[in-house]
Amino acid sequence: MRKFSINRSKKSTGPTDDQIKRQKDFSRLSDEYERLYKRPKHPLYKNRKLFLYILLLGLILYLIFFESKK
């Protein structure tokens, strides 16, 4: 169980005016959010290793399929 303590000092624990002004720039804030939480979307053909892996897998499946027909 957590132990909580009560802050009895009269000092404000909220954000300062400078911190509030920094967060008012929504375009910068949304750019930072996208950079942190959204994965970059790269096309399949730009990822060389994955593209080569899928190509080889397709080629192997193609060869297996036509060899089994004979």
C-alpha cells in the first residue's frame, strides 16, 4: 500500500508561467508528440532487409508450389 503525505506548505505546486507559455505553442507540442509516440511510416520497398526477406520467401514458395505440381 502506498503512503501519501499531505503538502501543508502554502507554496503553489502548479506550473509556472514560463512552463505554461512553452506549452501554448501547439504545433511544436504536436510535433514532439508525434516524434515520441507515433512510429514512422516507411514504405516496404525502402526497408531493404524486409523487402529482400519477403521476396526470397515468395520465391521459395513459388518454387515449392510448381515443383509439387510436377
